Amino acid sequence: MEQARAGEYDAFVAARWSVLFHLARLLTGGDRHRAEDLLQESLVKLWFVWPKVVDEAPEAYVRKVLARAAARSARRRWWGERPVEELPEVAAAGDVSATVAERSRLEAALAQLTPRQRAAVVLRYYQDLSDRQVAETLGCPIGTARSHAARGVARLRRLLADVIEPVG
């Protein structure tokens, strides 16, 4: 039984890792390392409740844990990082600079939102969850979730409009 449980869990993690990691990265404002830590913490919590949620909605459970952990993490002053003497090597890639620049702009703008606004915007518009699902994930009333999302989108529009320069 334990073997089957582990196999189902491993298959879920393998299938959903990239989507969940991208969600975690958006929730942390683009910080890849915090996103990895956040996702690992959430997947550990999922492991302990796996038998209860496997037949229901394991991804919804992980989304809820991610959103709540990101909000908690944003309130911390220190995440345990220590400076190192040498930086790791950066992998060379093809010319995807426009895509990277656009993603970086969006992540920087998301990082300027409050943690609750960022979570509401990411869950509502990136994950395409309904207002009810966003409210359940954040543990707040529907009106509050809508308010966080609306204020977050309005702030993103202001932040991103300042960066865009008219052509011509």
C-alpha cells in the first residue's frame, strides 16, 4: 500500500512540478530560490495528507498551501540566505531576451504588490480560478478576494504603464 501511495505521489509531482513551480515563482515575485523553497515546503505538506486528498483535488490543496505560505514568507524579514564568495555559473541560452525582459518586468511589478494582492492576481488570472476558488484558497470572503484582485490589477496597470514608452 505504501509503495502505491509513493508511486501516485511521485507521478503527481512529476506531472505538475513545472506548473506549480511557476505558480510559486509568481507568488514570490519572481524569486526563484524562494519559490523552490516554498514549493518544496508545500509538497512535503502534501505528502503527509496525500491519502486524504489524492482522490479529491491534490493540486488545489498545493495551491492553497503555496498561497498561504507565500503570504507568511513575505512577512518574514530574513529567509536564511547567506552570502557566498563565488556566484554559480549561469547557463547560456539562445536569444530569448525579449521574452525574458517581459517576464522580468511582470515579475518585478508583481513583487511590488502586497502578498495578498499578488496571490489573488496570480490565482485569479494566471491559474484562472474563479472568485470563489480564490477566496477559498486565501481563506477569506469572496468580496475580499475580488477586492485584492481588483486592486492588484489596477496597481499592475499603473506600474506597467509607466515602463511602456510610446512608439513613433
